[in-house]
Amino acid sequence: MKKSKVNQMTLCAILISMALVLSYMERFIPLQMVIPLPGIKLGLANVVTLMALFFLGQKSAFTILILRCILGSVFGGGISGLAFSMTGGIFAMSVMCIFKKCKGISVYGVSILGAAAHNIGQILVAILFMGSVYVIGYLPYLLIVSVFTGMATGSICRGVFRILKTNTQMIQNEK
């Protein structure tokens, strides 16, 4: 196996681990106290997915997303958690891949659109699980919240981009 392939796999494993840790830590953020809607989360693990999309490309980002969803359900989400996170994640990643290619849409826009798509995917799973279309009435509230959660994860991601750029420039200047 080539060294670059091993490096890529190692980086993906580290990012999956980071996403799992962020997902677990997010359970301790009492967001429902600020936004009293059931199931609302910031989506901190999506910061890792978004970074992977921008730095490693679609294939690696999808791999990280799918493995994070599977491992997250093994460690505590169960089969219904897997259905919600996987469907929401695939919807979000698909939308982010499309809009990342559009000129004029920043990481903030990509993140917000991904958050909205994630919520749409989860509502579709809820409709299937509950056998009722009435759950779609919850979607407008989720879409409003997705603007704020998408902006938060986009901001974190943008901050990481700046740090990486600064550190890369410092390393190049030392050579």
C-alpha cells in the first residue's frame, strides 16, 4: 500500500474519531434550554464532515460520514438513531457537495444548506417511523433553527480553516 494511501486512511480514522467525540460531547450542551424543540442539536460532528469535504473531497467526506453514523449508533444511538443520522447525513452531504461547487457560496452557506437538508432527511425518516405526515409541521421550526446551527458549525469550520492556513504559512516560511 502506498504511503499516501496509508496517510489518507489514517487521517480519515482520526477525523471519524474526532466526529464521534464531538457528537458525544454535544449531548452535554443543554440547547433545549435555549431552543425548546425536541431533538435540537448544534451538529458539532458536522464540522468534521464539512472540513473533510473541503480538504479531502467528496469520497473521503462521505466515508467519514457513513462510518461516523454507523459507529455512533453502535456506541449509543441504536437502529432508529442510525436511520435518522444516516438519512439526515446523506441528505446534508449531497446538498453540501452540490453547493460547494457554486461560486459565491461560502462555507457558511454550504453549512446552512447542509443543516437544512439534514433536517429534511430526518423529517422523512420520522414520517416513515410514525406513519404520519403530520410530523412535517415540525419542519418549518427545524429549518429556522438550521440557519443558526448551520451558521455556528460554518463559523467553527471557518475558524479552523484560518488556523490551518496560518500554520501552513508558518511552516512554509520556516523552510
